Amino acid sequence: MNPSIAKIAEIAGVSTATVSRVINNPEKVTEKTRRRVMQVINEFGYVPNEFARGLRSQKKNMVGMIIPSNKAYFLYFPSFSYFLKGVTETLASEGYYTIISMEESGVDPRTSYKNLISKNLIDGFILLELRENDPRIEYLIDHSINFVTIGRTKKNDSYTYVDLDNSQGAYLATKHLLSLNRSKILFISGEKKDCCCIHRQEGYLRALEESGIIIDNELIVNSDSSEDMSFNIVARALNQTDFDSIFAVSDMAAIGALKALEFFDKKMPVIGFDDIPISRYFKPPLTTVRQPMQEMGKLSADLLIRKLNGEKPKSELVDAELIKRESTLRFL
Amino acid sequence: MNPSIAKIAEIAGVSTATVSRVINNPEKVTEKTRRRVMQVINEFGYVPNEFARGLRSQKKNMVGMIIPSNKAYFLYFPSFSYFLKGVTETLASEGYYTIISMEESGVDPRTSYKNLISKNLIDGFILLELRENDPRIEYLIDHSINFVTIGRTKKNDSYTYVDLDNSQGAYLATKHLLSLNRSKILFISGEKKDCCCIHRQEGYLRALEESGIIIDNELIVNSDSSEDMSFNIVARALNQTDFDSIFAVSDMAAIGALKALEFFDKKMPVIGFDDIPISRYFKPPLTTVRQPMQEMGKLSADLLIRKLNGEKPKSELVDAELIKRESTLRFL
DNA sequence: GATATATATGTAAAGGATTACATTCAAATA
DNA sequence: TATTTGAATGTAATCCTTTACATATATATC
């Protein structure tokens, strides 16, 4: 079907080695022969066979991404798709392909990685939904596989990450609530081991401390970030705890909170995190913290490519943006 | 790193051919040698190198999916992610990998396909967002590349598709409005060439005709399915046209319509299409038509696999489901 | 028991590139 | 002009499988 390098070489009157050089190391070839070979390549529409190339050179031009398949992640997906766009477009521009698969639930999170690695299919990975002590990190380092994570663990000097400055995002959100003269802020966090949540809690605490407010541990609650659990948490808290505003670690949790408030006919400012599309359309529209998803996708792909080229790029922390909407503004 | 087939063969005391048979055609090997070879394979954790395999056998175990990158599609993504889950999990279970990339805007829609095909990287494709006279269909048929489409064109006997029964979905929606004693239904359609829209319009017309209602072409309007355009359409229609309910071709368009109604302080039943997550959370919660996305993903992957195995599977039409919510129920 | 047939296994080519090493050729130096 | 040096090109091995074909072994038939 497609002509092989041998055919191109024959027609151009050179060896296959020279054709290969024209493609991969043009500087090692005379201007004159380069021209001639390129002409034949173009004329015949020759494109190197990726399988042959990958087999011989061990460079596969493939990057893997294994997507968490829990429901929460899916709701979050609209923003995620911008991330995906950033990743795939950047990778494609450097000749890499993106292989995706879904995380299998109920198995060791390393299985999918193991699978792709042992098949010799992948140059590197982009890791999503990082957790403290994530076993994938050690596994990939042990197998000398290149990777970049989205998010970072506490011990983060042994790998390259792209992370939202979650702490700063939470700090902005908390400051915003403080500026509305709310000081008893219920913080609905997520799972304890979730790296994002840890940093967000940090930002929340920092803002409070900065304003000289004494931390009340009663006001910090863990959840699974779901709407339902958040509803229940707020419903219970309304009886048991004294609070005047809510900062939730995800938009869905914030929505659950708003529903609980509405149900019990209470009103107070609520902030979420992520800026999923629902937030804009919810009534009241939800104040939230937005991540530059596409940029993060781009960045992570960039860093990975540089790692694959043997560089040691520095990790990146990107800024969060507070999006103010009715759910807090109506308390101005 | 990973042991090669030669090493396994040596240790098991057989030829590489036999090892290969154990893996690919176990029925051609004695029970006894199969056992022995399998034991060595397991012991050393041998996994065939996909690049070598793909090169030699021309079976690449890769399926490509090129994702529309327009904003509308991204909002729709949460459901799309279920589709993706269906696709990747089904493909993975048969040993296929999923390569994704983003459609480049402003270029021939065939470019990305061309690229992957010429690199000899892909066994087949799943095509999204089909249009009437979609140039990709002819292109792929011409190059004898296997593919399955989501959606179908008018002329659909030359390829295999999975499609929602859009006509039936629209029929259900229209019937529902009729049951609320609304007969002057404004139909906000999408782009004229969009296959979905064509079928949805068909269902709308069928329901009306069945009830003996004379079609008023004034009531059928094309749009880009966006919230804004839909808002404007309804705003204008309120002055110029006589209608008592709205059926929009997408949830975002329905939301635009609801906002326009609210803005002009009018009330009437509105139905959307797709059941994006926003619909459930919008006020009023939106009546809409749901597609079984995960099932469609599964089905399309199934059909593609069967095509790759040389079968000629029949296309599939799946049922739509009407999800009744406040946006119509409050007019009961 | 000899022959024909079927089954299991082995040998080696092929798939299409990259690349270490060898060779050729031209320019630079003495 | 003879010699050295460096750049351009070619030769052939290599990456790791699969598979057509050849051979060996077991089974069935007469």
C-alpha cells in the first residue's frame, strides 16, 4: 500500500540509510541529495511505518493516559475535555499519539500501566487524580518510565508535576468569604488522601490564620465530594454547629450544600471549586474557583515531551482564578 | 528488559514458532507443550512486543477516535465520557487500544484520519458527529479502512452505524407536548446538515401528522444549537409567531429558550435533547431525551471489532428515553 | 509391517525502519 | 603532489514477532 523506505531509496538512487537520515537527521545529508530524496518522498507520499520505527528505535511516540472512571470525575469532564484538548494537541504537534483507557475499578491502580508498559507500547504517561502515597509513582520510577502528574503529593521532588495552586485558590475563596464578614466558614473537604483537598485545606487555614481567626476543627468535615453527602453534612451541621458560610472542595459538594440550605430555608454564601458547567447554570449561579484546564493539559504534555527528550524540566504550579457569582455576591 | 520470545523459546526448549502458536493459536499445539510453554511465559512475565507484532502481522490492535473539538461538543462531554467508557472498555477487553486526537478546526476533516492511516497505525475508526455527505465516509471506504459511525446519513447502506433512534426520541418529546394540549410547538433545530437534527425533525413531524395537525413551517427554525442563538430565536418568535411550547434539538438550546421565556416573563413547556448534566440542575429542571451513551459506545466498539474480524455486522438503532422534569410537568 | 494421512514442531524469511560500522569522496594541510 | 582529515554515503545487522514451508512424529489404513 504505502511505499516502503526501500522503494523511496531505490527511486532516489540512494541507500535506505540516507533516506532515513533525510527524515531524522537532515543535517547529516548534503543539501543536494536531501532535495532529491524529499522530492521522491513527497511525490510518493511516503510516511514511515510507525511500527517498524518503534520496533527498531524503541521510541514509540505514544503517550498513555488512564482516566479515572468514577462518576465524580465524569461530571467534572467538561473541563477535563479542555485538558484533553491541551494534551493531545500539544503531543500531536510533536508527533506523539495519545492512548487512553479507563481505570478499572476494584483492581490495583497499577494494572493498566503495567499492561501498557509490558507490551512496550508507551514512551510515557500523564497521571491523573494523584493521591498521597500513590503507588503508581513508585512503580513508574522503578520501571524507569517517564511520566508527569497532574497534582502533587507531599514528597514531590522525585518526579515532575503540573499542579493548580490549590492552596492559593482556596485562599482566594476563603478571603472572599471573609470580605463578606463571614468568619465561621464550614469547610466541606473531600477524601483525606486526595492531594487537592489537602492543599485546599491549607489555603483555607492560611487565610483564616492571616485574619487572626482561631481555627475551629468542628468546621472542617471530610466527604466523598458528592452532592448527597454534602447535603447530609450541611443538614446535620445546621443543627449541631455554628457557621455562617460554606466553602466546599468541589462544585457538586457546593450544590449539595445549597440544596440543603434551600431545603431548610437558610441563606448564606457558598463557594465551590472547579467551575463545572453546571455551576454557571445553577440557581443561584455558583461562585467557584476555576482551573486553567487547557493550559494545564498543554503544560503537562510539554513537560513530558521534554522529559522524553532527556531534559529535566521543572514542575509547574499554575494560578487559580476566583469566579464570583450570585451564590456569594447576593450577600454583598 | 522484557524477555523476548526467543528467550522463552530457549528456556522452554521449543522454537519461537511454537511459543507464538501457544499465544495465538493454542489449538495447534499439544496440551503438554502448551502447558510447559505457558509456565515459562508466566514465570518470566513475557508479553509480546506490540510493535514487532504489528509490524509483522499488520494487525495493529489500535482503534482511532477523532474528537470534535467545538465548544458545543465539550459541554456535551459528560455524557460523552460514558460513551468513551463504553468504547475503551469494550475495545480493551478484546486487546485493542484506543488512540484519540482532536479534530483540527479549519482543515479538511479527513486530515487526521489520513495521518493515522498513512503511518500504518490503526486498524479502524469510530466516527463521531456525522454529517450528510460526510467526506470521511467515502475517504475511508476508498482506502478500505474499517470504521463504524455514530449516527447515520441518508445513504447508509455502505457502512455500519450505531445510531440513536432520534426520530423516535423526537416523536416521544412531541407526543408529550401534545399530551399537554400544546399543538403549536416551536421546533428549534440545529444545523441543516446535521444527521441527528434531520431525524429529530422527522419525528417531530410524524407526531404532529399522526395527531392530524397541519405543519406550520414558520414553527421550524434552524440554529447552531447554542444557548445564545436559541435565546434570540425565541425572543424574536415571541413577537412574530404564535406558539405554545418549545422543542429544542439540544439541551443548551432549550436552556437558551427557557432564559428567553423568563426574560420576557412568559411560561410554556420546553423540552430539550441529550440530558446533559446541566439539565437536571437547571431551574426548572429540564425535560429532555436521553441517549444510552455507554451502551452506544459499547455497541460501536463491538461492531467495529466484528468488522475487524471479517464479519459483516448489522447496524444498530438504539432507543431514546424521554426524561420528564419540571420544565414540562409544571404544565400538567 | 508398510504406506498414507494428519498433526506437531522447527527453520528461516519477512515485515520496515534505524544505526553501528565501513567505505568513499572531497577539502585541507604539509 | 602526497597525506591527513572530515563529511557524506553505503552495507548490513538489528529490533521482535509471525508465518509459509519443511520436517519429524504420531495415527490410521490396508
